[in-house]
Amino acid sequence: MAEGQRALAVYADECDPKTNPDCWHYKRRYFGGDDGIVFIDAESLEAMLSTNPEATHLRAEFATETMQLSIITRS
């Protein structure tokens, strides 16, 4: 990132501290005790999102060694 820029942080719906006062407990229960941070290359993400401009959510599915991203549209 360029000097002075901040990373964009995106939370799972259930783990957003602005909307769920129990977000820390939920996160620890389902994601474990680590920080839960996954860095995603912005250019790859922008390319994926441009295929569906109507998308409203990014879905992340985690396995032991992999992560699969997909975009979905919720009304």
C-alpha cells in the first residue's frame, strides 16, 4: 500500500463489531482464537466483482489449506 493509505477491513456479517455486540465470542467459536485476518489482492477482487456489478456480498469458504471466494446478490 502507498504511504498514508489504510487497508479496507471487511467483517463477516456476524463478526462486525458495529452491528453485533457479541462479535468476539462468535468469532472465537466459529473461527478460532487467531486474528482472523486474510489479505486478498485488490486487483483480483476487483476483477471478480466486475463480472457482476449487482453483487451485494462476498462469500468466503474456508478449508484447511484453501479459501474460495464467490460473489452473490441478495435482495
